[in-house]
Amino acid sequence: DAGVTQSPTHLIKTRGQHVTLRCSPISGHKSVSWYQQVLGQGPQFIFQYYEKEERGRGNFPDRFSARQFPNYSSELNVNALLLGDSALYLCASSMEDRVDSPLHFGNGTRLTVT
Amino acid sequence: GNSVTQMEGPVTLSEEAFLTINCTYTATGYPSLFWYVQYPGEGLQLLLKATKADDKGSNKGFEATYRKETTSFHLEKGSVQVSDSAVYFCALSVREYGNKLVFGAGTILRVKS
């Protein structure tokens, strides 16, 4: 079975531009979460979607938005990019939105903002 | 709030040495605790977990015990291998927030042959 897949794997953008990152969860998983991992730090929670509804939002500005589609795939959008948005963006899926439902992470999208 | 503090790295060990990576936490609720591992060029993988006090999680020779009295979840392995070289993250989730994770900063482990 395929794991969590993310695209693209690498991306270079200029300040002020917009970016869309994509994630396909493991088949049968209904929950998708997004995390930002800045170099040298642990991942930070951005969003969670379950059954196409937002279940949580981390401490990120409104420039960050996301959505989940009927097939449970997800997009993360970031507007008006800043240099500080350069990071590894991780997508994770799980079967349910419960503490005993483990997260499965993709390999991430490396975003560089110049 | 909820937070996780890990010992700073990098930790450099020789093969077959004993490993301890310290992790302490603060939580507003009753957390579940996790260790994730990130091998070079790969995504985060769940290594082990514990969901209640005094539980011991174990996998691949690694162990960690949920200590509520000391709010700790230290990772241990009796004999490390070169293949264990990776970044290790301690994390927690609190029941009322589903499975959203709060991660520590990570500890780099380097094992020399």
C-alpha cells in the first residue's frame, strides 16, 4: 500500500508569491494534518481536517489556509510568502481524529523562499 | 499550555553503547506520549508510544516509560547501532485535541562504528 504522498518534493518561490502544496493520504484515512518543520526545530501543527471539516488550527497567520477534498486529499495554501516561511511542510494522515489513532507522515515538501 | 522539552544534541555514541535521550513535558490535560524518528531523507515514523502513566512503550530495542510523577518519557536503548543514527522527536497529544501532536525540538543521534 502507498504511504502518504506529497507533491512537489521541492519548491523555490520568491517573497510575495503564493504556493499550493498537495497531499494524498493513505487509502482509508479520513484525517489529514499539516505541520511546518523549520530547520533544527520540531514540527509545528498548522491544520487538521477530518471528513472535510477543519478540526483544528495552530498559531499561524491567515496567510495559511487549507482544505480537504471528497477523496480526502488535501491542499495547503500560503499567500504573500515571507522568507520565514522557508521550511519542510509535512502532511500526516490517520484513520480517525482520536488520540489513539496514530499519524503517518509523508516525506514532506521542502519550500525555499528567496 | 502543552510543551515538550528534549535534551539538546547532537548525541554521539560508539556502536553498542547505551543510549538515553531525556524528554519532559507539560500538559493541560492527560497526555499520550510518543517518540518519532526521522532517518536521513525519510519522513517521520512512529517509534513507540504510551497512553497512560507507568505504561512502557517499546519497539526495535528502544523503550520509554511514561512517568507521571516526574512528567518524563525518556528514550533508552541498551546497545545502539550505526543504523540508529537519526533525529528523535518526543511528542504529546492531549485527548481533547484529538491526535494533534506537540513536538519537542528533536535530538540528533550519531552512532560511530
